[in-house]
Amino acid sequence: MRDNSDVLVLDVRTDSDFPGDLPHFRKAREIPLSDLPRRYRELTAWKKQPILIFSRDGVDAASACEFLARQGFPYVSHVFGGVEAWVHGGYGRSTASQ
């Protein structure tokens, strides 16, 4: 993934959503979807910036988009198909440890 400091990458996966072949994204903010209602204020600095949301299969990311939009975040989007589609599409596999 290209480094773009104007975009926040938000990963809403839980620990159990990280099987061996699915990467963590370097520089992504990790907030599981179940924690988002109590932690979304941590994203206030990004309220007027684009936020790209990932989940394992895209379903939780779509829910996170809807939630953040209701909280006044106008520039949220998600990757259709989630990290599974990202990896199977041949995109980067860089991990937090690299």
C-alpha cells in the first residue's frame, strides 16, 4: 500500500480475524468493530480526512463506515471484499513487523 499521510487506514478486524495468510497493515489504526462505539472519538483528528476501512471480508468495514458516517465523518469508505479480496487480488502483504 502506498504511504499517504492524508488518508487514515482503519482496520476493524479482531485478533481472530488474522489467520496466517492475512496481513496486518503497516501504519493502520487498529480498532475492532466491537470497540468502535466507545473508541471512535480517538479518530476525531481525522474527521475531515479520508478514512479507508478494512475488515476481513468487508462486512464489518461496511458497518464501520455506516457508524462513522452517523457520527459525522463524511469521508469514509471501505474495501469491498475486505482484506481477503485485497490479498487474493495480488496487492501488498506488508505486515506491521516489516
